[in-house]
Amino acid sequence: MEKALNRIHPISDPEATYFLQVSWEKDLGTGFGLLLSDCQCAWTGTVSEADISREAADIEMDREKYVEELRKSLIAGEESAGKYNFVIS
């Protein structure tokens, strides 16, 4: 299993710091787990392969391109810094 951990500052609360861990088996396209923490609380979730396909279809984006955008936004870290915004609600 591979994992990536990134520090994020959501645009919904720029002074806050959160840590986002993403874990996956083969690649993000087969599904992944999420762990979000503000160092006081933690939230977990999973995204299935079917969820990814459904979301790509909903926004009318090629599935492979959608998975690449997920990779850039969730695990690329410094490579994508400043290119993606997060909102915590």
C-alpha cells in the first residue's frame, strides 16, 4: 500500500492547518482511503472505483484524465502547490 501525506491550508479557513493522508493499492483509479486531521480531530473516508467512474461521468471528463487530476490535487504535494484549493465544510 502506498501513502502520501500533505499539509493543506483550506481557502475556507486559511489560518488553519490540516493534514491529508491518502492511501491506495495499485493507483488512485482503483479507489483510495482518506484521513484528514487538524491535530485535534480526525476524519476518515473511502472512495471506491465506482465513485471515481461516477464522478468523472458526472462532470463529463475522461476517466483517466480525472484520475490524473485526483493524483495532482491529492498526492503531488509541492509539484501542485498553489494550483488546487480545498474547502473544509
